[in-house]
Amino acid sequence: MLHAQGDYRQTREAFTWAVPERYNIGTDVCDRWADGSGRLALIVDGEDAPAKHYTFDQLKLWSDRLALALRARGIARGDRVGILLPQSLETALAHLAAYKLGAIAVPLFTLFGTEALQYRLSNSGARALVTQAEGLDKIAQIRPSLPDLGCVLDIDAQAGEASFWSAIESQDGQRFIPEDTAADDPALIIYTSGTTGKPKGALHAHRALLGHLPGVEISHNFFPDRATLMWTPADWAWIGGLLDVLMPSWHHGVAVLARRFAKFDAAVAWQLMARHRVSHTFLPPTALKMLRTLQDPGRCGRLSLVSVASGGESLGPQLIEWGRKALGVTINEFYGQTECNMIVSSCAALFEPRVGAMGRPVPGHEVRIIDETGAPQPPGVEGHIAVRRPDPVMFLQYWQNPQATARAFIGDWLVTGDRGVCDADGYLWFKGRGDDVITSAGYRIGPGPIEDCLLGHPAVRMAAVIGVPDPARTEIVKACIVLNEGYSGDAALVAELQDHVRSKAAAHEYPRLIEFMDSLPMTTTGKVQRGLLRAMHQPKRPVM
């Protein structure tokens, strides 16, 4: 656990990693707290029903039985287990069971469409999937293309071979011994946004959770100090919800609140935090901006917040000041990416944040600004934001993609794809993306899969996707489209193309703006010049 050792410099110098040779996420975050004391682990808030409370003892019992049920269905160490669920008890159990079984969890966002799911399940070679009725409808459309997927468990099924809870009950009385995993053994694949081509699967080891801890602890002013309940609206399918909130909280024995939002509602979120007396929360910038729009938040209840952390973009002075007045805390900003997360952070308890800066390198991580050769740059000189390996939080590799893994490094430096500047006091300042990834409402969205999806529509001859500025979402997705002959770029086609992306790619990736063009700007080698398209964009009212 990270402790303050005087000032920032002293704390950083005093820090040392303590990563054991043998380590398993599941036994760490669950089994060691399941001591018969009835310690609270999870509160699941029901929209129209009373909240349900679950203990670590229950989580251990059910996850052990689920692991046995998966093993009985042929799932073994190293096999991939897809988890297509929102925040829920069953999501947590599926993760715990996969880790304790030595399998590799593949979290999947419930808003993914059929093409996005087919690629991830096929590329990972998933042999099992845990989902619900809504997910089963999508899987049914692509099941013939997934020959490896032999086991599907449905949390909504009441009985039968595919029933999640029947599978758990069938192992009543059986004893489970978790696999003895090494800290470097693979535990998790999270797919990243694709700028060109398909998304890449970032493969993480069990040690990745331990690597996250210093960043989580410093971003929450030395978590778990005064922590009683943690919550985030970020989905557990993303690294921010899973390894910034759920697993670190349980590592420290702190309870987590789960609530599925079909669509984020600021008033409901405020009421939720007030009703459950949430002490710590990770709120993406867009959620904070929406909370700020509440006219009379006091009517939604009184908050008990001790710490708020946020990441994904700079919040700015007005939002920071609003947080101090309305939330009663100084919001700590942090920075990271799927491949190497929580590596830079502010910490109001340790040093005065600089508004607009991402923060300083988290103790334990060497983060520098480098040039194209890997040479560290002096203060004030812009370059690549990079992290030196080895680092416990750093991914192992891109799944089945050694070429992409090699391209991610310059020597021993993992290049994040972002550009920045470091000032004379060690604060890091974000300057822009080094690629075409779009940041929208806290999601990092790659244009490549959306373009591929659009090209699958018979009306589309060429497509280029860019991000354009938006005051609420940071950016929104815009598609620039050249049509095939015989099609007219009217409002009906706009709606049809948006629905096409929602159903095939992902609901959060659909283009809110569509512009039909006669041609797209291209390089002499035939590459679309997205930079020129961004420069050509004229803000207009989004097509909803």
C-alpha cells in the first residue's frame, strides 16, 4: 500500500514494488476477505427494487462453484472466457471464477453490436461466454462463425444446461482449489480502439492489478483512507471500471456499488451517491459536466464524498472549482491507457494540482517525454508520452499480434500514442493524440472499425471517420461518406447508416454527424487524410 512519505519527491523515492512470484487476482480480491465475518463486498442497486447486499463469503462460495462448473464444461487454464454483462453480481462472479480457474477473462461491452462481438470472440478464441438474454440474441446471429465457443451460460435462464445459476447450484458440496498462478501469467484481454484495421487485444497478467494500485491509491488521496463504498458509472467491461474501481477496492476489502445505467442520468447518479453514502468515486469528465448542469442538486440528496477521481481529458479550472464547491472535494485527475494504465495522477493530499496538467508520474512508474529515437526530452519540449519497461501495470503483448506489439515500443519505452510536455516541476501536460483515436464521453473510439462497418452498407463506396469538438462529450463521431451510384444522401439514409453502426459495431460509436461528399482527400499512396477532414469540418447541429 502506498503511504505518504513527506512530500511528493520523498514519497516517490521511498516507494518499492512488492509483487510476489505467485499471485492470483481472484484469490487476492475475494478469498482472503472471505473469513466468515460477513464482510460487505457488493451492493447492487435496483432501479425499481430494493438494493441487494452481498458479502465476500458469498462471492467466494459462488465463484468457486462457478469455476467448478466451467471446469466440468471443459474450460481449463489459459482458455478465454467472454463476459458480456453490465455491472452486476454475475459479472463479478464470472471474473473471479475465470481468474481462480487460471483462465483468461475477456470483458465485452453490452453496447457492442454483432460485428464487434464476432471479431472479439473469434480473435480471442473464446471457449466460454457468460451473458444474459439481450446478449444471447446477438450471439445467436453470429454463433455459426464461432466454432470455439462451446459453453454459453445465461444469467436469465431459470433452468437447464445453459443456466448460470443452475450451473452454480449443480456444484453444491464440491470443493474447489484455485489454480496456482504466477504473477506474470495471463489473466485478462481488453480490446483497444482501432485507428486502422481491427481492434487489438491487450493481454494483461495477474500482476496488472498490483500495478494499478499506486495510481488508484494516490488519485484517491491514499486510498483506502476513509473509504467505505466505491462507485463508478464506467462499465466494468473497460479497464477504468474494472481495474480502477472494482478490483482495487476489493483488494483493500472496500465494498463496491453496482448500478446499470441504460443512459447516464445526472440527477439519478447524484441521488444514487447520496442514498448509498458513496465515499469514493471515479467519474469520467462527461459525467462531471452533466452533474454540473443540475439546477438544484441539493434536492437530489446530500453527498458524503471523500474523494473523486477523473481521467480521459483535462477538466479545466471551472469544473475543478465547481467540484470543490458542489462535491466538497478537489477532483484528482489521472492518466493512462488500456495497455499501461494509471501511470500519471494528481493528488491533492500530496501536492497542489495544476489545473490543465494531467499530474505527475505515479510512484513506481517511469514516465517521460521522448523523441522518435527514444531520447528523453528536456522540460518544455513536446514529444511522445512514454513509459519504461518493465512495469507491473504494463500489458504483456497484443493478443496474437507480435507486429503490433513491437510497433508499440521504442527500445524499452512503451509509446502511449499521446503527445505531451513535462514542465520543470515534473507535471505532465497533454498536447494531443499521435493518432486518430476519438475521445467521446469518456470512451476512446477508433475510426477503423466504424469505417469498416459503414463500408459494409450497400450505399457506401468510401468512408472516413473523424472526431469533431463537442462541448459536452469532448468530441463526437463524424462520418464523411462517398455514396455509390443510385443512392441519395437524405435524412432517411442518415438514420439508416446510424442504425447500421449501432447494430453492427457499437451503440456508443455511431456517427452523430454524417456528411456526404463527392470525394475524400487522399495521399498519393491512397490513404485518407483525416487531418484535412478535421480541418475542413464546420460545426453544425448533430443529427440525432
